[in-house]
Amino acid sequence: MWLAAALLAGGLGCGSAPVIPPLETAASFPPPAAPAGNPDQILLKEALQGRTLSPPEVVSLSDRLLTGGNPASQDQETMARLELLLLKALKTEDQVSKAALWRNLGIIHYNQKKYDRAQQELKKANEFNPKDARTHFYLARLFYSQAEVCQRKGLKRKAQGLSKQAATELELARKFAPGNPTYRQDLKQLMQQEPGK
């Protein structure tokens, strides 16, 4: 386009230098955007690459990532990274955070349908803090899921026992967090809203 304009203006062939438009340099382009992503996922990645987080910071980060409705909780790569970070934090001497670290590890495995591991980890969390409502809530969900499996297999007595355990755990969650509206909902309805149901 510029060549045609230069020819028309007589810039070529008449002894004058051709008119060449200036080249755009890298400085004339806007800088690249910062990498997109959830700030918690970025923090998680940095923590696995050497950034030091205290156990309470790991608990806080994992609580945010595992909150219901957070799309990160359904991302397998994020959950694998979070599992590594939780396991690393569990190796520290911080006894205060152990219950929440075990609980969040159990929640990851519950969401991955690794129910045996989830049950072990949630029970371990319960040993450290038997008054944690969220631990009891996930134990209720876990026992309810196991009761459904037993019911489908025709193991009615076992299903009934697991259903009773689920009801007991849900009552404990309600007792320890009476203001939480999620724990007030019917467990059957909650379970039907889970992804994959």
C-alpha cells in the first residue's frame, strides 16, 4: 500500500528517496497481559515451586479452593497440586492446623470418589478436632454415599447402618455450626446436587 502511494507521489524514479513508513517496534505494542488465572491457583503453584506457606496459610488456601461452587475444586490438576501441598504441610510440627489439613485432604479424596482414603483422613481430622462441623458434614456425605452403594448392591442392613451414621454426623455438624444454612438442608437433596449425580 505504501509503495503505491510513493509511486503516485513521485517518490520513486525521480531521484528522491522512497518514502518508507516507520517500522513498528516492540515498544509500540502493548505489554502482554499477566497470566490469567485464579490468584489462589497461582499461589498454589508458587508454593509448590518454593514459596513458603505456613500450615495456617495452607489451611486458608485449601479452604478457599475447596469451597463449594469453586470451579478449582473440580480441576484435577489443581487438586493434585493441593494434595501435594497438604501432604507437605502435614509433615510440619504445627499441631494446631493438623485437623484442618487432614479434613481438606479428606475432602479432596471424597470429591475424587476415593471414599476409603477420604474416610481415613476425615476420621484422622476428627481425632485432632472432634468439634469441626465441616469434618462432620463431609463424614455425613461420605456415609450417605456409601449407604447408597450398599443399597444398590442389596446390602440393606449395612445401608441402614451407614444411613444412621450419616444422620449422626449431620446432626453433629449442625450442633457445632448452627448458623450454617448448608448443614440445615436435607442430606438427600444435597447429595443429588453433587456433580456426577
